[in-house]
Amino acid sequence: MPPWLRRFNIYGDFWRRYLALGVRYCPWFLEPVIIPAFTAFFYLLCAGQRRAVQGNLRALFPQDNLWSIHRRAYAVFLNFAWVLTDSAHQRSGDDVIDWEVAGQERLSQLGQLPGAAMIFTAHMGSYDLAAPLFVEKLQRRLHTVRAPERMAETQEFATQDQPAGNRIDDQFVVHYNTPGSMLAVELTKVLQAGEVLAVQGDRVMFDVSPMPVPFSQDYDWRLPKGPCVLAAVARCPIYPIFVMRVGWRRYRIEARPEFRWEDASPNRRDAQRDVEVWWSRCLRDVIETHWDQWFVFEPAFEKRALRDGGPPAK
Amino acid sequence: MKPEIPIHEESPAPTRLALSRLFFPQKTPPHTSEAESFLPAESRQDAREARWVARFMSVWTFAAIGVWWLHGARQMPVWQLLLHLIAWPVVWFLFVQGTVMACITLIVVPLLRTSLAEEQEKIKSLMQVACVVVLCLLATWIMTNGGWIGKGLGLAWWALIGAEFLAGFARPSTLQ
């Protein structure tokens, strides 16, 4: 495929640039007409992602019929489109997002902690959107981990125009999970330096190792192993914090109860298992409530029968 | 972003249309028990207004473009009519997109080369006016050529534009 044509690929920079242009000049009364229409377009176009979301929803709602699964999957796509649009507004300098904070005390606690801490989160809302708020609330440097964009042009667009040297830039550090980047070593150093590290522990991408965790009678879900291994090594406080879209240009930061190391096993391997079980419960609770904004476009579950090579457990 | 306040002190978000001011009494959205504090944006919009404008604009543009696109359907052979019906959502999508893109190309791009380039809000307002003009032209066309459905849709559009204009003069308490 010629390079110019690749830019129109769903991972290409064309759509990001088009969105950026749209949010700058599209009249406010046409924006909510265009976004759902575009969502429908991408819903039809992105067959792989659609099937993955439908598969994930089928694991969450096994009783649903085909129509309900389609309706729910479209809702996921639509929420994702609104999050991208809101992020593009923020990027273009429009201050249009209202924020609610839940779990204020836990956030203050995290801000005042003397040493390292980890934040476990999921692919919901947008950490880019929430970055200025986190910086304001925590008053300490926050490191996040992100998978790089699949295309160089998109990555370049995503990182360009970021104002350098401002407070957010200094306090919000993004580490890219690129092959051969020695990310684990880098992140261990971050925690050794006593800083806060936020990781998204719900999506297995590229060469990330999965850990199968039982989800239901028929399904195991595939969560990334890395965050739990890192947590078990560092044994630092872990806070589950989620960013959710709760309405029109309105988001919520929700800090849930932290993992208690006092109750965990002293053995590293067992402690890792304790973190895995705790995190899968936390995540399950959130995605069952906010299934329409769980932006995981890869299969997150695997049928137990497929893995074991036998019939599903009864 | 404005300073953080307790969530129960949240003020209602303003509306952009005079009509919404008349029909939607100012109220804060319902809060969930978990949220404790609130950080309002500089530029806010009432969610109910955003919702009703989205619904109205989606339904109206879809129907109006349908009237325009299916004009003369009675004379079409069945296969052609079927093709037109299938293409309707695509034409609607392209029309709405095309309107915005054409306005950007014809208004925004030339303006960005002038001294107005820094006046983002003025350019945005001009874009809004241009898109409303295009939709008014569509409403006029379907009123004259679209049969009774077109007349009804056109009248609904003009009634809304007229009501919005008049509502600008009314006091919010008039209709509440």
C-alpha cells in the first residue's frame, strides 16, 4: 500500500487530523449529529474490533441476543468516539469538560504518601483528559505507560503540539511500551525513585504476557501479567482509579479502596496472585457497571473449552 | 478549569439557545452518591439542550435530505427506488459532512490567511451562520418541491428558527 494511502487506515493520522479540524470549526449543533454517524461508519468498517467488542460483551452478558449485543457494542464505539472528541476539544484548547471526583480522601492520601505508589486503571475515559486534574490533585509527578500508536504519522501527530516545559508536561510522564524498550527496568526505577506510576491493567496487546484469570463458568479473561508482577516486587500501595464519562462533556474520577498489603502473602509469587485476584474483582465490578465505556478492542476473554481443549465447564 | 467545589454547590450549566432557556428550567444534573466534588469547565452546556438539539437535528436532517434525495421517486422503477432508499443514509452522512467541509473550505481556509486568523470564536460563529444558511436553503427547497412532507419539514424548520428569534426577546419566566 502506498504510504499516502496508509494514512487513511483506521490507525492512520488522517482521521485524527480530520477530528481535530472538526472540533475546531464544526458548529456545536451539528457535532452530535456527525459523531454518531461517524461511529456507525467505523462500526461497519472495523469488523475485527467490532467482533472483539461483541465477544467481550458476550462474556459479560451471556443471556443477550444478537441484536442486544450489537446495540451494546455500538454504545461502546459511540462512547469511545465521544471520548476522542472531548480529548480533541481539550487538545485544541477548549475548556469544555466538567469533572466530578469520587474518593477524594483516597486521592489526598495518595498525594501525601511519602514513597512510591501504583495506580491500576482500565481503558475507560481518557488519561490524557484527566492529566491536568491528576497533576492538580496529587501534586506529585505521575508516570503512565502507553502503547505507541501503530503508525509513525499518528504517533507524531499524537505527540506534536504538546506544550513543552509547562507544569503538566513536567508532572505527567508517558512511557511508551515499545519492543525492546526495557520498560520493566524503567518502571522499576520509577518506583524506586518513590514516584507514582499509573498502569492500565486490562488489555493485552503486542508482546505483553497475559495471565488467565477465571471470569465465569465458561470464560477466563486475559489480563496483562506485568502490572501485578511489578506490584508484587515493589510492594507499594496500589490504588484502583478509573476515569469515566458520565454525561455530556462530563467525566468522573473514581478512586476505589486500595489493595492492603497487610492481608497479602509474604511470598512474592503468592502476593502476585493476591494482587491478581483483587484486581480482577475490582475491574469486574467496574466493567459490569460501565460496560459501555470499556474500550478494549481486542478479545479480552477466552472460552475455557478452547484453552483446555475440552467442553466448557458446567 | 475553575476551582474545585463541593458537588452539591454545582450550578446549572447554561444553555446556548434562547428556546432552551424558556423550556428547560435551570437545574443541576442528578448526582450519584459517590461523587464528592466538582470542577466546572470554563465553557459549559446544558446536557438536556445538547440531547434535544442532537435528536432534532438528526431526525430533521435525515428526513429533509430524504425528501430531497427521493424527489421524483414515484416515477422511478422499483430497483432504482430501492437503490435510492439504500443510499439514503449514506447521502445524509455525506451531505452533513459535506456541508461542514464546504463551509470550512470556503470560509475558514480563506479567513485563516487574513488578519482574522487569530479570531477563533468569530470564525466559529461564522461557520455556524453558514451551516444554518445551508439548512435554511434546504428547508426552502423541500418546501417548494417536496410535496406535503417537504412542506411540513420546511415549516418545522422555519417555525424553529422563528421561535428561536422570538425567544431571544422573551423573559425566561414567560413560559415556565
